[in-house]
Amino acid sequence: MESNVIEGIVVGASGGAIAGLTVYGVKYLHEMVREVFEMRRVNVWLQGNSVGGKWRSTRVIASWTNLTEDRVQYLCSKSKKIKLSTGVNEGLWGHRDSINITDC
């Protein structure tokens, strides 16, 4: 009788651990896929709208991509294709392929 109780506890704990890990894995995968799609949306918009050395603010990017300003700032800072202006136009973003790097 005592071994049945211990077996039940082990089976319950194992099932709970597997379920927890599965939920964590699905949530992580969802966040990564969402980030890829949002990063692509920002990159495509910024590449088309920073032509001619135009730098764009976080607010403008957020408005046109329907993302929050915090999310846009996070995505732009993480992307290797997007550059942050540190010169006269401090705090603006530009796509590396569309802007003149010397105008930072």
C-alpha cells in the first residue's frame, strides 16, 4: 500500500514537471516568433522610410508599425540592421543600408 502512494507521488510530480516545461517551451517559442515578425516589420518600414539620410524617431516608427514605443526601442536596439544616431539628431533611428553613416 505504501509503495502505491509513493508511485502516485512520483507520477504526479513527473507529470507536473513535464507540463511545466512544456508550457515554458511553448511560451518561449511564441515570444521568439513574435520578436522575429515584429523586428522584420520595423526593419522593412525603416529601410523604406529612412532613404536619403533621414533619421526616424521612436514615436514615428511606433505609429507606423502599430507597436508601442518601448517595444520599438527594444527592437531597434537589438537589431544589427538599425543604427542609433548619436550626433545632432540624438535618439533617432536609421536603417544602415539607407542612411549615410557619417551623418550620425
